[in-house]
Amino acid sequence: MGEAGRDEEFERLCQLCRAQHLEHTAGLAIAMRSTGLAARRSAQARRRSPEHLHLDRRQLGRCPVLEEEGMLRLLNYQNNAITRIENLDGLPHLAFLDLYDNKIQHIESLDSCKNLRVLMLGKNQIQRLENLRNLEKLDVLDLHSNRIKEIQNIRHLKQLRVLNLAGNLLQQVTGLEGLSALVELNIRRNAITSLSGLERVPQLQRLFASHNHIVTQEGLRALSSMTNLREVSMDGNPVVEAAEVYRAHIASLCPALEILDNAKVDHKSLASPATAKASAALVAPEAADAPLEAPRPEKEKEIDRSASFDRRHLSSRSPHLVAHKRMTSREAAKGVTSLAVSSAGLAAGPKASFREELPKAPQEQKAGSMTSDEVLQAIKEQWADVLKKQCLMTRHGYVKRGQASELSIFGRGLDALEKIEYQTAVTSICFQYIMIGVLVNEVARLAKFQDLSSITFVQNEITSPQQLEAFQRLRLRSLTIKDNPICRGRANLRVNILRWLPQLRKIDELEVQDYERVEAQNLRDALPVVAAESPTNRKDTEDMVQQLLSHACEVDSRISAAHLHFEHAVEQAAACVIFVPVDVIKERLQVQLAYAHLAPGGLGGPPLRPTQGA
């Protein structure tokens, strides 16, 4: 079928939408055909994004038939009311399927998705792991916040690297045999009493087991066989009550451990004789009689959604980025998406590796047990340490998505920039409590955002417009800077920003004027950037330029004020001069000449006096 024919089909579906009183857009229509619910994009919309389709937050009760979408690799059904998985047969290239926050009870109809790499089924009503036999290429499986009681039917997933079963009904860790590629396991907020069974996956590198029912150190014994563990989270378990002794015991079991409960592990201090003696003095059988942690009321539980995937999962087996999504029931009702990211959520890559900056504070409240308001308050307090140069970033992070196109990132929440859902939909990002030097290193990831046109900087320690130069490669149209040192006492700020970002149309929500562009161009011509200039000389030159510009702006303001009042000043000056009309002067001269002719001996007569004129 030609393109014109396909657009005719799209128009027919739009007509059905109008007949059924359903909303549709210029690029997407979803309506009920005689064969069932169907979704279709216009030819232009398909050309613009042939591999991605976002059908989130559309109040869908079922998966529609997707017409002419054979090239799809990413399909997003988040935040609907879908009760079953269906209509995926015509998607042979599908690699990423997101069904988070629906009403799905069974895993089914995935046999045709043999190329699926990422399956997101968090926050549904699934009770059993099943029907995954054909997903041999699966890399990430997210089933958090369901009703699963047992790990089963996944031994054949030889390529699975990330498994998220947080917020289920697990009581033990079994069924992991055969997962030879698994490097990350999230079993937070279950009812697990022992880690026995983890010895089946000795290659595991990251284990998140917070808020379970592990009471004794005997329940931690399986960790001794996991020599590759780099990061462990156990906070919220009764065994953690003796903090220092517990940390020493975990460190002795895992000699390669780097991060424990979001704090860096110092093996030397934990291996001191006093600590080792205290650790050995604990008797496991006595502790076994301790009461288990009382289950939290359902209304107080938070939804733990692991957004741990990297866009590169679609094409390569890259290092995995971890973020733990938190949404209270009140926020969920408002449709606000938020991520509470702990310091454990950083990737192992060079740009994100700031673990050396983390202070040793094992007693600190962790992001996993904090509400959104508490996380934001903690970030604000930690920002003071960043300003004192005690660390490079805050220890906690938070990501909020108020509308589909708007994203706010606070502190250590930059892993959200890897979410393909954000990269394809977000047009505006606000960065708060993040140093500008860190953000400059994120420009490459920001460049992946297809329609990003606006950035807001709040509390980033921006001191010079030149620090924004790296953002030239982005297609920005609007820039807002608040609560930064650069905002104080700079009359020429807008012009100087345009010098480095000439593509802007708005600065601080005000339209850029033509004369500002001319001044910015003149500034660029007069002060070309010297690439070979040393950092010290460049700073001195920049400071001198800023002083000159500030002085020039002040002089220009005074001249402009003088021009405004010039005519008034002239009128005032003229009012002070005695004015003699010309006719009066002529008359007086004639009289004087007459006296001169009459008087003997030359000119004479009364002297010429000015008349009383206006």
C-alpha cells in the first residue's frame, strides 16, 4: 500500500474516532474497528520515529492492534488499565516492551517476541512467573510490585543480566539456577528470611535486599560464595541493628565489596581487632528468636519501581545503570512520576563514578526508606557539602516528571537521562542542585533527546556565561538561570549568554530582541575565542572583559538617560535667556541712526537698551 493509501486509512480511523467521541491527534488515532481496537499513526509520524511508539497514559483497557508498525523496537504502554498482554504478533523487531502500572494478571502472548531485550511489568497483579520460554535474548526483567511468591521458570534465560522482584511476596531466594549472566538482583521489600540460594549465581555484582526479614548473620552466609559482589543493600533488616558489627561481618564475607547500604566500605577500619572480636561474639541461635519486622500497612508502603535499563541494551551489553523509582499513592493519583535515586544508582562508567566522594555515614537514613519530601530535603542539606567542596555531588537524587514533556532532576538523578521514554518525549529539563561542571559532562546524553528545546538551571554554581559553551551542540531555544552566582549584578548577562548560545530565542522566559543579537554578534567579532589560551589567562581575560562590559553598559545607560532628557534640558536652558525680538532691534537701530545724523560730530544719542521682551 502506498503512502497516500496509508494516510487514507489513517483518516478513516480519525473519522471513527470522531464518530465514537474519542480523542485523536494529528499523528495518532485509536478507535474501535469491527475487528477490535486499533491504533494507527500518520505516515509522517511513523517516518519521524519508526522504531518508537508511546501509548502511555491513554486510559487503554487492552492492547490495540498496531497497524503498519513492523519496524517497532520500543513500545510503551505505561500507566493504563490494560488487563492482558496481546496483539504483539506483528512486531518481529520489538526489543523493549514497557507495561508498567497496569492491571495485568498473567504473563502471556510473548512467544512471537523473540528479540525482546527489556520487559517492564512492574506494578501489576501478576502472581506467577511463566510463559517466558521464547525470550532467550532477554537482558532486563522488571516485575517489581506484583504478587509473586516464588522465583521459577526463568532458568533458561542465559542472557538475563538484571532481575527486579522488589515488592513481591517472596519468602526465599530459589530458582536462580542457570542465570549465568545475572549481575544485578533486586529483592527489596519481600518477606525473605535468608539469602540462601544466592550461591547459585556467584557472578552477581549488585544485590539489593533491603526491608526483608533477615534476622541473623546465618542468613547472610550465602554472601561468602559471591566473590564478585561490589554493591550490597541490606538496610531495613533486623540484622542491621548492630550497624558497625554488621558492616564488619559483611565486609569479611565480601572482600571485593565497595558499597554497602549506599556508603563506601573501608575494609581497613572494619578489619580492626576490636570490630572483628565484636563480630565474632555474636551468637546466631540467640538472635534467631528475635521477633520479625512487623509488616508495614499497605497505605504506608511506597511503590518501588526499578528503572534500571540503559538505552544501549537495545544494541549492546553495556554497563547497567540503576535507579530506584519511588511513587507514593498520593503522587500516583496526581500522575506525577518521581525517582528517588540513591548513591548506589550510579553506573560503573567513568563519567558517573563519584563513589570516592561519598562520606562514610552508615547510620544515615537511606533514600529507599524516605518519602519524596524527605529526599528533596536531604538533597538540599547535602548541597551545602557540595558547595564546601567536600564532595562532587549530593548523595541522593530525585527525578520528577510533572507532564509528559517536562522533567526535573535534583542532585544525583542523572541516570534518568538514559531512559528512552524521556529521550523521545521530553522537551524541557530543569537541573537543580547539580554542579555545572557535572552537567557539562552530560551534554552527550542530552544530545540524545530528540526534541529538547529548553533547559533551566537552578543552584548549579554557574559563575560565567562561558561555562554554557558546551551546550551549543544542543538545539536549545530557551534558557533560564535562577539562584546562581552569575545572576547577581550583571547588566550584560543576556548579551553575554547570546555570545555563547546564539541559537536561543528566549532567556529567562523573555524573548531575545534584535538589538541584543547585534550586540552579541559584535561581542563575538570583537572578542574571538582563543583555543590555545591557558585556563589561567582565559580566566583573567574573561574577568577583564566582564569588567569592561559592565562599565560600558553603565556608560550606555547614562547616555540613554541623557538622550531621554535632552529636549527638556534644552527647553529649560532657553527659558533662562533674555529674548529681544528682531523687529524691535531694527526699530532701535533706525532711531540710533537718526540721532547720529542730527548730532554734530558723529554718532550720538541715547544708548541702545534691550526692551522688556518675552
